[in-house]
Amino acid sequence: MLDMEAIKNFSIDKSDWKKVKFGDVVFEPKESVKDLVSEGIEHVVGLEHIDSEDMDLRRSASIEESTTFTKKFSKGDVLFGRRRAYLKKAAKAIFGGICSGDITVMRAKDDVLLPELLPFIVSNDEFFDHAVQHSAGGLSPRVKFKDLENFEFSLPSLQVQKQLAPLLISMMDVIKNENNVAEKLQNFYLAKMYELLNGRHITSSGAKLPKNWKETKLQDIAKFIDYRGKTPNKTKEGIRLITAKNIRDGWIDKEPEEFIAEDDYTPWMRRGIPNKGDVLFTTEAPLGNTAIIDLDEKFALAQRAICLQPYEDISGEFLFFALNNPIVKQRILARSSGTTVSGIRSALLKEVTIPVPTGSEREKITTTLKDIVSSMKMAQENYFHSKSLMKTIIKQVF
């Protein structure tokens, strides 16, 4: 098992390490493929298959899909997204194949650099900063390998490299495992939400709802508070303004910070005041983000966002989950309009129906989903903490 305490207190003596240039220890293999079938190529990789700040190449397309790519890479190579380097796309290939021209293939000179360390060197923030600084172009800047060759970093002997590699690889294994746990919990959450919120745990009768459940319009279980007309002028301080940008999937982000004057608050809030525990819903750009209000301070709500205040014994937590019910999301999308940007008017959202169980059943469902969400948050926090720790160690080493 990985000793995380030892990693937190990690320090290293680099007094005998040598300053090297990236091009001294890494090269760009310029290999191409003419016949995909005869050369046994199965994987096609584009920039969309490389995730930002993820050292593992998890996805690819098959050769059955049309492609003009001919650049070849081998298992163990690092694929670096040379277009828009600020996206920080660099991943180690666990298979061979062909890739986009917007990807630079990198391979370690194994007589001076242990290939296992190359992904960690390339994932260093300082390397990405160097790549961004040397990128050229307007809307879609690109960096050439010859510019990356001049990046300098410290490198120990091969013997020390062989001692470092197991530590870094072990950390990567921890991050992979934590990511797998987070992904499995996310999938479990979605499946459980579908099952519980549509009565599938009670009956297997297909589209029919269980007895005592009702298809209820949103306007019958919640008051709609939305704001029309021109948004007041922004100020540097005053009443916080919550916009669609602040409403994330499940939480309210205080960034970006926007405010309106106190004098503009009262007349603008005549339609109602959002309270802690109410649910916020974005009606456009993006459509369908939801969050339970957890702010203690009073705030104003901008256009493209609606506050739903549940009536009677419907809790904000149940309403939040109900709005994220996959079937309800489909119903909302079906009533939306727009070509480039989907949106829904308040009047149409009010007509959307959601399955509503009895009070005791609602409480059980809400408690179960809250427990799953709590586990999800813990798993995600562990994952992001380990990733942050890994970045710190890489920066300290290279």
C-alpha cells in the first residue's frame, strides 16, 4: 500500500542531478502508415480522445471510422496535443496506432531517460507553460517539437531514475483506482436515480407508475420565481448576483463574482425572494443545471435562471433529484427550443410533469440518494487531492 504520509513529506537531494534539454533525452519518431490493414492498425487517436491533465490514454476510434491520419505511434509513446497546448493534453499510449497531425508523438531516448518517466516530465506544469509560450497562431495556436526541445529540467542518473519510477507509478495507480471508484459511484448514482425516482424498485411494470404515485406538473409542487426585463447595472459590491454561470451541476459557485446595488434589489425582487433550500434551475446556456441554495446571504437572481420554491411537504432535496431524473430531463429537453443554444421558457417548464411518490417514499428515496451523493463527493475529493499531490511531487522532482 502506498504511504501517503511519506509522499506528503517527500524531499529529494538534486545536488548531483544534471540540467538537460528536453531534446537531449526525447525525440519525435516521424513514422507513418500507408496501409492500415496490412500493418495491423486498430486504434485511431484524435485530440478529442485525450483528456486534459490525464496521463492515461483511455479512448480511441476504430479503423472502421473514416480517417485521413497516417502518423504512427507505438505502445509506450507519449501523445502530446500540440494544438492549444493550454488544454494540457498529454497521455501515455497503452497501445499502438495512428494519430492526428495535431498530436506530437514523443519517445524517450532510453539510454539516458527511463521511458516510464517521460509521461511525468511532459505532465509538469512548467513544460506546458513552455509549450504555451512557444505556440504560434491565432485562434488555434500550435507548438512545434523543435521549440519543445529547448525546455530545460533536472535529470538524475539512470540508477536514480529506476528508484524514482516506482514511486511515481504507484501514485498514478492510486489516482487511477480513485478515479475508477468515482466513476463507478457516478454510474451507480445515475442508475439508482432512474430506478428510485420512477418507481422501478417497486414494480417492473414498465411505464406504469406504482400505486399512490402521481405524475404532477412542476407548477403544482413549486412556486416559480424568475426575473424579467433588463438586469440592473453591475457594481463592485452590494447584493450578490447569481447567474446561470454560477449554477453548476449540484452546487453554486461564487465565481464569477457579480453584484448589483442595494437600491436595485427591492423593486427587482417583487416576484419573490429565493430562500436557503430552494432549487435553482438554468433555463439556457446551459439548460438544466440545478443546485440547492446553500447561501446564507441574500442574493439576486439573473435571467436564464429560475428559483423553484417547493410547496407543502415537498423538500428542496427531493425536487433537486426529481429535476435530475433522466426521464424528466428528456421531457424538459423535448419542450426546449433553439438551434445552437437550447433553452426553455418558464411557462413550458411549469407544464413538465415529474413522478411524485407518497411522503414516506419520498423521504426514503431522498435519504438513499443523499447517501450516494455523499459517497460520490468523498471519492471525488480523494481523487482531486491525490492529483494535486501528484502535480506537486512532479514539480518538485522535475
